[in-house]
Amino acid sequence: MGIILDIKNSFVNGFLGKISTLQDYTLLLVDIFKGFPTIKKYRTDTLKEMYVIGTKALPLVTLGGLFVGIILAIEAGHNLEMFGATTLIGHTVSLGMIRELGPVITGLLLASRTGAKNTSEIGAMQLSEQIDALRAFGLSPVDKLVIPRLVAAMIMFLPLTLIADIAGIIGGMYATNSTFHVDYAFFWDSALKVLKMKDIFIGCIKPIFFAFFISSISCYYGLSTKSSTTDLGKKSINAVVVSAIVVLALDFIFTKVVWEIM
């Protein structure tokens, strides 16, 4: 009976802890929406974050998209080759990259990079009492630290995703030509004909939502860091894991719900 009670208490405490975390995160979102008008005041911070979050992530995103496109082309090509339909590889690569794999791979890569960065930076400031110093000077940590990072991510994630899409399609084109000897013209004809406006719209709207939640979640974990550097490590891991799960959940919502509505 004692073991059962311990398990029960552990489950109840864990559940209540998750509810408390969700409540605190919701309150942070309220502060973010209230503080959006202050973005002009911190535009220099936003530009710096755009460089770090966006420009410095360019090689990672480009390589990620490139290799995903190559793998997608090879895997799809081997299956289509059995039916003599290798000219449709471009169809699969462009649709897969634009609508699904491009945004998701970019989101997961940036969830790791941006999420860990935001949590570690803000968490270190929390431990060194710099956050308290900001409050003492009458500055809001949300306005000064969170909103510039969030806005920078929302601006930069879309072009990074488009670059990953293009890199993936180009990589798939070369893989298709070298492996299955499909002419570039046939590849591009198949790749462009299959795309519709709603494919491009969904592929472009996903990164904006990914950016919002990745940034807000990672900043929340940074602000909630307490006591020690060990806790900072745990918060960084939690930020990356939760952000990745949210990216996959949002992708499911867009794929299932939004696609059927449109």
C-alpha cells in the first residue's frame, strides 16, 4: 500500500506541477502580447538577435534541407523506379519539402539551436541576478529580453525555411539526375506543376508559428531558472524537448485541420 500511495502522490504532484507550469507560461504570453508595442524601443536588440538567430543559422539550415532533399529523392526514386515513373520524383521532392519536411526540419533544427541559446542566455542572467537588476532599474525583462528574441525569430524563420526548401529541391534534383538519370528539365517540370497556392501558403505560415512558440517556450524556461547551473542545464534540455514536441504537434494541426479546411 505504501508503494501505491507513493506512486499516486508522485503522479498527482507531477500533474499539478505541469498545470502550474502551463499557468506561468500563459501569464508570460499575456505579458508578451502587452509588451509588443515596446519593440520599437528595443529595435537594436532585435536586429542583433536577427543576426544571431537567422544569419548564423544559415549553414545549419542549408545543409539540413540539402541532405533531406537528397534522401527524399533517393527513397522516392527507388519506389517510383519500379513503376517506371522516375520523372515524378520532382513531384514528390517539391511537395514534400515545401509543405512538410522543409518547415519541420528547419523547426526542429532551430528548436535545438535557438531554444538552447535563449534558455542558456536568459537563465545565466537569472542566476547572476541581472534580471533582478533590470527590474530594479524599472525595466521589464519581458520587454527587454523576450520580445526582441521572439520578433527576431518570427522574422527570420520564414526566409530560413525557404532557403531549406530551395536547398532540398536542388539537392533532390542533382540526386535524381545522378542516380536515376532524369533530365533536369523533366525534374523541374514535375516539381513546379504539382505545387498549388495552398501548399506554398501552409509551408510559409508554419515557420511563423514555430518561431513564436520556440522562442516563448525557451525564454520561459530561461526566466524560470533558479538556484544553480545544474537547474540551468535541466531547463535548457526541457526547452529543446518541449519546443520539438510543439513543432511536431503544430505540424500535425496544420496538416490535418488546416489542410482539410482549405
